[in-house]
Amino acid sequence: MNINVTLIAQIIAFIVMIWLVNKYLWRPVSALLEQRQKRIADGLAAAEKGKHERELAEQHAKEVLLEAKTRAAEIITQAERRAGEIVEESKGQARTEGQRLIDAANAEIDQELVRAREQLRKEVAGIAVAGAQKILQREVDANAHADLLNEMVAKL
């Protein structure tokens, strides 16, 4: 055999083998590699998207936490203000009640004072009448005694 025929046969066999490898092996492997490359790219994109969403969620959580802290501070401020108002109202009510009790005590003292004066006047009048009777029994000078009684009543 001739070397040319062998070489041509080997070239034909090589071309057939390349055609078979390309048809039955290269395209399926290439398709698998493309699918795998697409899955990897999708996975990376999903990871990047998940990372971005996580960052957004963290930022939102920080905003919500800050808003909650602000709201809590407002509630505490309102509670402290309301507590101050309640204390002031209580103080005002206590002052009013204390003043009412003082006024009632003063009125009662005034009434007792009036009663004591009335009783004292009655006793003094009784003493004066008794003294007048004794004076009248000894002397009967009505004008002098009337002036004396008027002076006693004026002193009372």
C-alpha cells in the first residue's frame, strides 16, 4: 500500500471521528456546560439579589428601630408630662381642700367665739343685774347707777 492512500484514509477517518465527536459528544457536552454556566450565573445573580435584599431589610430594620426608639421617647415624654400634670392637679386639689378645711375651722372658731362672747355677755349681764340689785337695795339713785351700768355694757 501506498503511503498516500494510508494518509488519505487516516485523514478521512480523522474527519469522520471529528464529525462524530462534534455531533454526538461536543454539542451535548457544550449544551451541558452552557446550562451549568447559566445555573451558576443565575445562582450568583440570586445571591447578589439576596445580598441586596438583606441590606435593604437591615436598613429597613434600622429605620423601624429608630422610629420605635423615637416613639418610645415621645411616649416617655408624654407620660412624664402627664405625671407632672397629675402632681400639679393633686397639689391644687390638696391646696383647695386644705383651704376649705382652714376656712371651715376658722368659721367654727368664729362661731365658738360668738357663742363664748354671748355666754360671757349673759354672765356679765347677770352679774351686772345682781350688782345692780345690791346697789339698788342699798341706795336708790337711778341716774348714777344707770351711768355705771352703761359704762360696764360699753366695756363689754
